[in-house]
Amino acid sequence: MLRFEEALTRILALGTPVLPAERVAIEELDGRVLAEDLVARADLPGFDYSAMDGYAVRTRDLAGEPPLRLPVRGESRTGAVPDALEASSAMRIFTGGALPAGADAVVMQENVTRDGDVAVLTARPRPGQNVRRRGDDLAAGAIAIARGTRLRPAHLALAAALDDADVPVSRRPEVAILATGDELRRPGTDAVPGTIPESNTVVLRAMARRAGARARALPFVRDERAATERAFAAALAEADVVVTVGGVSVGDHDLVRPALEAVGVTLDFWRVAMKPGKPLAVGRFARSDRRDAIVLGLPGNPASAAVTFALFGVPLLRAMQGDLRPFPARRRARMTRAHAHDPGRLELARATVTYGEDAQLGVTTLGNQASGAVTTMAQSDALVLIPAESTGVPAGAEVDVLLLGDLSG
Ligand code: AMP
Ligand code: MG
């Protein structure tokens, strides 16, 4: 059996070559991965401006002790370029207004009283006070956002502030999801005895989308060899990643492996030493016109499908987009209750998270860890990593956790 870390390394290697870049408008960038360093073409901010409503002054005009009296000449407001500051005068200025040439400080209006046309300053300003200097935030030529960054809302603001209307990001991977099984029917349709509502494709599709992919679910595939091969061949011709779910173990009706091999997929079948999610089929399908398609054959049990896709599928999709941190950071947390574990496989125990009074993360593993449970992924916030060799974790022990939110939900 493969260790989890080894399986993850191998999966991430399938992320290269990275998908080609395309320019995308800033409004649509959330979650996309930057394909080239974003370099500031100009200083940010682009000119000196006032951080306050008040009066722009030249500090060396101000001799003697406060109160200091200066005649008010002119005004600087946002959106306009002011005249230069006249010698020994103050200029009315508003937040965001350009600092007039000759001025070196802004006195906030709370520290000024007006005596007709004269501003009376109750305190002496320091040079540079209340002024935001050109280039303070970022100098022209500096890297604003590094290649391989998965863009969050704040990055969109930075690109906009740098005057970039669009930026190069890797194209979205195209993902096709195929559920297999004679028992499956669409949720909300006739409950024929022996059938179950199909519940894996919706979760996988939503996770894939959050990982930046364009994902669609194809019609369910019956446990019948010829139909399975036809469906796989069609999906492999189109998608960058084909995700199958169910039928991947060793039962008589588990046709996924032979069918993938029959249509030309070079398959690595792995038994990964993890729980849930032991059987996993991973493969490549060579195409003359494009990057190889990648195949992920996931187990059908709902918790196994969701956990294996979160841990392998999501990082793969991120890596294909050039994300330099495709796998989330582990966090430390304290167990609020004991958790039993038989040595052998890494357990990814579904758990809820709490923040204690000491601001430490607490985790409580759920009672039902069955791979067939559909409830528990929805009830959990995190997966606790219980090492393969562990003989059980006592209450109060520190453990590593992965937050499901970091794994795209
Ligand atoms: P399999 O991996 O095909 O052996 O299926 C394992 C278990 O998961 C069986 O109980 C299946 O009925 C169930 N299962 C498989 N695929 C799905 C699916 N797409 N939605 C809900 N349950 C499924
Ligand atoms: Mg099945």
C-alpha cells in the first residue's frame, strides 16, 4: 500500500505541464491562479496625497511657537491637480487630494481654527505628517503578486489599484465527472426499490468549481462493460480531468479499471494507506492534440469520494493551474475527546472545530466515521490526521488538522 504522502506527491506531479495562460478581467479573477508575476508598472500611489481633511503647509514656513497663523490660499480636492503652494501660506486640502508642490505636511482640520482667511494651527506639524508619499505602498518595477498565487478578493483590489484591467491566469481545467452504478438515480426521481439517489457528483462538481475548474457531471454509467467503455472514451476526448466515482474496487461489478485500460488509459492502481478512501485509480490518457487527460477513479462510498477528491483532486486541479501551494497548511489543534484508532492506515477523521478561551483550536471527532455516511462530511469543519502507526489519541493531545474550508469546502 502507498503512503498518503507518496500518493499526494505522485498526484501533484501530474499537475505539470501547467495549463496555458489566458487574460482574464479583474472582475472574474477570484480563485484563479496567476500565470506570470504581476509587476507594478507605476508607483503606488502614483502621487503624494493627503491622508486627512485639513491644511497643506510647508513646515519651514512655520517659525515660533503655536498658535501659528498662515493665510489660506487655494484648495486641493480629489480628482484635480492643485496649484503650487504659495510661500508662507496654507492650502485647504481634503482626503485623497494631491499635495500641492511646495507643501510637505498636512495639518488635520481638528488642529486648526479659522480666523477669517487665516488658519490658526494649534500644533506644529512634522515634515511628512498626514502625507501618503508616491510609491509608499509599492515602487514601480516591484513584484506586486507572484506567479503561482491563487488570487483572493484582496488581490483583485491590488491588480485594480495597479491599473490592470486584466491579468494572465492559467486556463481553467475542464473536469468531467462520471458516476457509475446500477443503483443510481437522479435525486427527486421515482424511488424504484433498490435504487438510491446519486449524491457524489454534486459534491465533487462543487469542489472542482471552487478549485477553479469548469466541471460538469455526465449521465450515470451502468455497471455494464461496453456502456462504461463508451462513456469513458467520450469523456477522455474532451476533458482535462476525468473523475469516475464508484466501481473501482475488486467486486464482480467493479468495471472501472478494466474499462479504463481497454480505452487506452495508462493506469496506476493504488491502494493508499488511508481511511476513508483506500482504493484509488489514477491514470493518464495520451492525446495527440493536447495535454494528457488525467483520470481519477474514486471509490463510491460518499465519505470516501469526498475525502479523496478533497485531498487529491482539489490539489491536482490547483497544481494544473500552476498554484505553488496546492495543498493547504496543516494546523495544530487539541483533541477535546479521545479517538480510538487501529494501527495501519492514516485516518482522516471527520471533526468539528471550536476556538477555546486560550484561542487554541479544539477538535472533536464525530462518532460516526463510516465511509458510507453522507451526514458526517456535512457536519464537519475539519479532518484530523491520525498517523497510521497511532494506537489511539487521548483527550488533550495535540494533532494536525486540515480545515475543510482550505480544501475548497
Ligand atoms: P462502489 O464504490 O461502486 O463499490 O460503491 C460503494 C458504495 O457507495 C455503495 O453502497 C454504493 O451504492 C455507494 N455509491 C456509489 N456511488 C454512489 C453515488 N454516486 N452516490 C451515492 N452513493 C454511491
Ligand atoms: Mg458500484
